[in-house]
Amino acid sequence: MSYANRQQMGSNRTVSIIVVALLHIVLGYALVTGLAYNVLKKAASDLKTFDVTEPPPPPEEKPPPEKPNTPPPPQVVAPPPMVRMITMAPQIQTVSVAPPPVITVRVAPPAPPAPPQPVKRDSARAKGSLIGLFSSEDYPNSALSANEQGTTAVQLTIGTDGRVSGCNITSSSGSSALDNATCNILRRRARFSPAMDSNGAPTTDTYSQRITWRVPAE
């Protein structure tokens, strides 16, 4: 900075100091003389009184309306992936099967027919009367004591020797003692001419007989 400029700044500062000092002197004098009091009173009377009214409070803000409880939107579910069904034709395997073995069944020839049985030519015949073989002495004692009587029918089997080989009761007299006595006497005493077949050989035969038992009179 040049010298001239610095000298000018110093003179300005001096002037300012002088002005401030004069103001202090004037104010001091006014205070002493009461001038300042009048000036202040006049200034106070000139002041206008203003009623200070507090502004009304701001209106209360209404609460925002409640939002309706709306269900959340459904979730978007992606569709399942498409499955492509591939149908495979079944593979048919050809298996060679051997033909079943041939089974030969040999059927035995039928048996030759049995030779024809000789036909009976002559029936067995009793030698004498069979009723005459019985007497009062043959009456069983148990049947006499019980006063039992009746007719016993029998079928006799005649052997090739003409003797009785079997006795079958076909009709009972009602007394077992009389029936048993009939068969026992005929087996022991009866004799027959055996039956003959077509070849002239003796053969077995049957013979029927009825024996009546009566309690002997005293």
C-alpha cells in the first residue's frame, strides 16, 4: 500500500473519533437539562398501544380413516410343470419253445371173456323127508319150559357132497331156541343129491324148508 493511502485512512479515523466524542457531549448535556426526559416522554406518547391477541390454536387434525382389513391378494402359484407321458410300446420277446414230447400210451388189449359158467341142469334133492328128521325128543327144554312154539323158515346151502354147508333163518318162529335147534338138526341129519351143471358135474345149490314146532301133548 502507498504512503498516500495510509495518510488518508489516518485522517478519516480521526474525524470519526471527533464525531463520536461530540455525540457523547450532547447526550450528556441533554440528560442534565432534562431534555432527554422530555424527548423520551414525547416519544413514548407517540407510541401506539396495540392489543396483542393470541392467534387461535390450529384445528385438531382428524385422524386418518382406518383402512378396511382387506385380505392380502392371493399368492400367485406357478402351475406345475407339464409332464409329458411317453408311452413305450412293450417289447415282445419271442421265445422258442420246444414242442411237447409225444407220449405214446399203449393200451393193453382187453382181457379175454371169462368162460361161460356151466348152467345148472338138475337142482339138489333131499334124500327123504326133512320134517321126518325131527321128533318130540328134539324139542329144546327152554322152549318147553316157556311153552314156546311156532314155524321156522330156513334157506339151506347144499354143497357138492350133498351135505348142508349153511343155514340162514328167513322167518323166525319167535323163539331163538327153536330157530337154533332147526339149523343144528338139518346140518347134522339132512342129506341131498347134489345139483348137477350142464357138464354133469356136481355144483352147489340152495334149498328152502319150513319146520313147524308144536309143544307135545302130555
